[in-house]
Amino acid sequence: MAHNKIQSTHEEFLQNVPGIDQLSGKLVANYRLDTYLGRTNIAHIYSVRKIGGSQLLSVYLFPNQYSNESNFVDQFMLQSGILRELEHKNINPVIDYGVEHGFPYLVTKYAASLSLIDLIQTAKLRMVRVPLTVGLYIFNTVGNALSYAHNVGVAHGDIHANNVLLVEDGDIVLTDFCFKTFFSKVVLDKIKETGPLVTDDYSYLKLEIDEDIFSLAVLFYKTITSHLPYTKEEVTPNWIYKNIETIELDSLTKYVPELPQEIENSLKIALKQDSSKQYQSVDEFITDISAYKEKVKTSILPTAHLSNMLAFSSRFSNSSIPNEFDVDEKKKIALFFLDTGQVLELDNDRQYTLGRNYENSPMLPDIDLTPFKAYEWGISRLHAFLDIKDNQVSLIDNNSSNGTFQGGRRIESNKPYLLHHGNIFMLGKLRLQILISEE
């Protein structure tokens, strides 16, 4: 389980409680602390087992400085009980909760896995992007989990890439629901006056839902670009949310040239850049993105099959060559588009031209890269050839303006270069990989 050590208003608790990371073997209620796993921005985390049980779980230990505040414990117990009622396959379930020696705690299912931030950072280190198809899958999965929670009156309140987990079965799990709102000043002040609040009493629930929509848009942007949509990374997310209308956003197509403009327009709405049309629900946001996501896939570029997210992640961390790829039994050669995760199957014993369409030019390439903003990537109209014969593939540059690169060097024009399985080459700035089945 991955958790970044970020600054928070509870830093004193996180750093200065003596031995907080050395409690292995101690008891919290009916649970024995096992291994210290790290911390979120508001809690310390241990793996635990229930006394007499063998199942490995996780426990979150929260700050105790509010335990003596009027009605705080009652509020924590009430809100934790609501969280335990959440039942969604993409939400990490709360199994138990309580207060022990003044410390509130939550017990959840144990999820030993990578987080989304691990995937993003690994991609960034390797100077590649998380494929757009994968970004859309993550967006829809997290969005559907939020939609379920919002419909039962629960907002997340603190969505970021650290609490989106890529679990072993290839699914995605959202964790840390409501952790920030446990200690929200709005809640603490109100429960002092009125006592514990039921979900319907939360006057700030709509604001929390709006922040979830905003955070989902930031998450999607960061997933597919490895960057935040704004440059003010040194200020707090809360400040950015409140002032986003005055912040100039980086265009998403700056990083993802092939992205349909409609998706960027939807992100501008979710990121509060178009105040005339604010999404009232996550469902509206998902519906808008879903209406355009099919445009990401062109008729000549079917989506690559990903058996699961962890297998996909290993492509970044272990090898640049996919372990397997799905092609027609009669077609043993394919192009893998590293920036989008798409696969184009190729026929044997023929030559392909690669390039882009130009207005009404009568000379069209066999593989038209126009849908990927080929002009912006520096791809010529008839940029290069792939010559395929007897399962051998040769790459030939066709006097292109911005060059064809293989093995880190620009290749000579009009000279064939033999490619092997897994070789990566570039047309201008577009990264492609040749896949050749050995069967």
C-alpha cells in the first residue's frame, strides 16, 4: 500500500507521537498490530489481524487531539457507521471502527498494491505516458464509485492518486473516504453546537460533491499527462479549488495531441473554467466524457487488450516489451502505440506507408496518423515505409522533414533498417514499437 508523506494540519500528530511507528505487537481493541505501513495525510496505518483470526486487515489510527471535544466521538462513530454501509466493488470497505485510548481508528480490508501515483511516476521516469485508454478506464471506475457514494449521501473529500489503488486482481479500489471531513473545522464547530449530524444534515455536502468532481478532473488530467493542470503546485489544493477560475490551465492537448477537443472542453467545465456550465453531479461528468471517449479509438487502431492493470504497470517498470499482445492468428506482426496503448495489426508480405492526410491530397498513406495530431508531432505526409516480408520488418525513412529515429539515432533516408521484436522507433516525436510473434 503506497502513501505519500504530505504536509497536513495534523503534522504534529503524524511526526511527534513517540513510537507511533513502533507499535507492532500491541493491541488496538480486538486487533493486534502487525507491520507499520506508513501514513496518509491524516492517519498512521498498520496491518493487523483480529485476535483469534488469520485474515490480514488494515487499521488507520487518527489524531486524538479532538477526542475531548464536545460530541466528537459520537460524530466519529456515527460517520464511521455510515461508511461501513458502503458496498461497492471499487470502494475499500470499512470493517470495524471505534476509539481506543482516545485514538479513533478504522479497520478496512487489506489492499497490498500499487497506487495510481506509482504508475504515473514510473511512466514519467521512463518518459512515456499512461495510455489514454487506461486513463479513461481509471476515470470511469473511480467516477462510478463516487457516483454510488454521492447517491447515498457520502462525499470522499480528498481524492488524489495516492488513494486510488491498483489491486492484484486487476481492479481499481478507492480508499480513504471522508478521512478529511472527520476533522473538518466546519463539522467540528457545528457538532459542538448541535450534536452529532446525520448525513442529510450536512449543509456542506454539495460543496464536498463539487470538490470531488473537481478532484476527479485533476486526477484524470494527471493520469494521462503526468502533470497537474496548473502550475501553482506550491499552494494548497483547497486554495486552488477556491481560486481556480483565475488560474490559467495548461491545455491538455499540449501533452496528449490526439485527444478530442470535446474531452478537454468537459475537463474545463469540471475544473471550473466554464462557470456557465457547472456539472451538478459526477454522473453528468462521466456521461460527457463517455460520449466522446470512442473518438480516441480510430477505425484503424483497435484498442490493445490489457489483461490487468498490474501486468500493464510492469511494462513500465520491468521491460519496454509487452509480454503478450493479441493479434489475429493469421497476423503475426503489429504496431504498438506507446503513448495510447493501442495496437495496429499488420499483414505480412506487403509494404506500408506511414504519414498523414493533407487536405484533399490524392496521395494518402496506408497508415494515416492524422487522428493523432500528426502535424503537431512533426510527421510528414509520406513520412516512412514499413516493408514486411517473411515475418521480417524493415523501416525506411522517406526523406521526412523531422526524421525517423531508431535506437536513439536518426536513420538515413531511403535505407532499410531491420527491426526486431520490441524495437522502439520514432516518427518525428511519435513513439511506436514493433511487435513480432514468434509463433
